[in-house]
Amino acid sequence: MDRDLPLYDVQLARLRDLKRQQRLRRLIYFRLESDSMPNRASPTDLWIPKLRKYESTPEGTVQHLDEISMWRNLSPAQAKEILFWEKMLAAVLEYIVSNHLIDMIDELGLENHFAEPDTISRIICAFVNSVGCRTFAVDIQEVITSMIELFGIHGSQHHWLASCGDFRNGLCEFLRTRDCFLDTPVSPTVKVSFSASMNHRGEPTVCGQMKRYGPHVSFSRLDSQVFLDRSCHVHPVFVDPILNIGYNARVGYPEYDLKSDCVEFGWSPLHDGFVGFLRNGHIKHSTQPTPKVFDLTATGTRLFPEGVKFERTIRLKINVTEARLRVSSEYRFSLPGGNQGWCLGSERSISHDEFFIDVPSLRDAVRTTLSWGHWQRRRKLPSRLLGPGAGARIDMAAAAFPMAETLGEEASSSKIEFRKPDQNSPDQII
């Protein structure tokens, strides 16, 4: 962890002995901060659940709201060790980012600058403030090696992870509980926003604010529109950081809870996700799409030796639309007097004992739900509504339905002919 600095050295805000060799000419004071590196007052803070909100995003289908994380089954000695590893990781990342900072400052060529020290310090501050955000690749192997090096100096009183059988894998599991890394195809990265000012001695003081990422939930399938005659699928996938594929992940099976006031969901082992249908009480007569919200809770667990667990629960909002019924099988019908309408149904909707009648020109396009079983009993119709090219004439008055009031007096004594449209003439109205 040694580094030879040509002009400036960095006074780190955390551990002073990360560098064994000191060659101070002028100082840049640097501190790395992040809410992913909590500054805990004592180990007892580890028993308190931590709530973090996700950054607000533009309104979309999926919105991550917040995350609650907590350690479970920690003993007092284990809590002290977790606190120790949090401090070691913060110190190592601060050192790594400071090296990138010096590399950027070295590119200014200040070793050949003969201006006054205060002028050079102002140049550095102006440069750092102009840098903004930078993303740096992180070698997880290097981070683990540095943490073990510090453990040998400062951590002789801690034995929990070191005695778990695979020390490096245990440390990688600990790193996976942090929210500062972003997995990329090449290597994990951290994103840091820099700012600088002059202290009372005229030396640059630089602060790096490291971005928090956190876990998230993706979907192998997500139906953003809900139709009455179709199943609605929501298949969530809890995504934890991998960091390094060389270290095994020890995780429990994620748990999900999906709530909706309009769809009755159930977990399907076959699909490894939720499958549901619109509740009967939410069959709408409106022909316009209606926005709906699903509330999803996802809990992921990371397993540590001696029964210790690190648990993270994410709350999400899923914005969907309860759309007007559109199905692959559509039946059109005509009424005397030129009134035309649709019988929207399919084998699936019929299997659920209902289909819809929609007559746009009667009673402001009121849609009426009819019981298929009732029609079948009264009229002794076949098990399927219509076969290819078949037709059926239904006497509305004799069927004894409460449809006459809905469709009007004209319909109460009319005969309506239902016929599946000819496949070669999809626009034909019979």
C-alpha cells in the first residue's frame, strides 16, 4: 500500500499508518465520505435497522422506494468485529481513491510550477472543483489484501471471520453487504464526487462523496398492462452485488410479497414468480385504461458463520394499467336497427365463467357481464361459444337475463346473432 508521491502527499482522514513511507512536501487533506460507510458511535448501532431511501427517479413502471438493512443474530464480539471491518474498508477505499486523486493532480504538471505555494493550492482547488464526478475501477482482490494487512496490525483481538475456514471469501461476503460498489462486466466501480477548499493554513482540503448504489430488483417478466381475460405475471429477481466470481456467494432464497387491490396474485413455482387475475370486484365498465399500483417487497439474506445473517428488504412501487379488454378471439354482433357491438371473449375468459357484451350505441357503451354458465344452462349451448364458421341465435327475451334493462327495450325482444369473424375477413360484421 506504499506510494511514492513526487510533489504532494495526502494526509488521510482515517488511518494515518496506511503508508509506511512519508515524504511530505506539502499536504492535501483528503476525506472520503458516503452513507454506505456509516460512522457508527458504537457496536450497538449494528442492532438497529438502517433505513435508506433510493434516489428519486422519473416516473416509470418500476420505482425503488427504500431499503431497510440489518444484522441478525450478532453477538457483542461479532458486532465489534463488524464495526472494525467497516472502519478498515473505509480506510482502504479512502486510500485507493486518494491515489486516483493524486494521479489527476500529477497530470497538471505542478512539479515544474514555480508559483507561490498558495497559488499552487488555489490551482489544485480550482481543478478539483472542476473535476465533478469520476468513476474508478476497484480491484476486489487488492481491497481484501489491504484489509487483511490492516487486520494483522490492528485486528488481533478479532477471530470470527478469520476462523470461518475461508477468510478471504468471508471478507468478500462482507464487501457484498456494502452499497458502494457497482458491478460492471470488467470490474466493480465506485463513483466519487469531488469538492475542495482552502484550510486556514492555505492547504487544499478535498472531500470525496462516494455514491451509494445498493441492491435492486429486476424482473424476468413484468406485465405492465392488466387485462381481464389474461393472467398478469410479475416475476421479480433480487439482484445483489457479485464483485468477484472467484468467491462463492452464501445467500438465502429471496422472499417476495406482492400486494394489489385489483389483482389476486399467487406464487407460481413453475414460473418462479407471481401470477394473478383481476378480482371480480374490479371489473370496470369504463372503456378507458385505468392506472393501478402494485406494492412489492423483496427481502434478500446473506449468510455468515455461526448463524449470523445480513438482511435487506427493498420496497418498490410498480405502475401498471388496467387496460380495456383486448383478446385474440373477438366476436362481433349486430342488432336490429343498425346497432353494432362486440362480444369480447376467449376460451380462457369462458373458462372463467364470464365474457362481455359491449354495445357502443346503447346506453353510453355500457358493458354488461353475462354468466356463460347461465347461458349454457338456459339455451343448452355447446361447451365452446362458437366453432369456426359456426353461428348461434339467442333469443334475448327467452334467455331470462337482466340484459333488457341494460341494452334497452329494443333489445329485449330482439334476436342477436353471434358469429366468430371469418379469419380471412377480420373486419367482417355479421
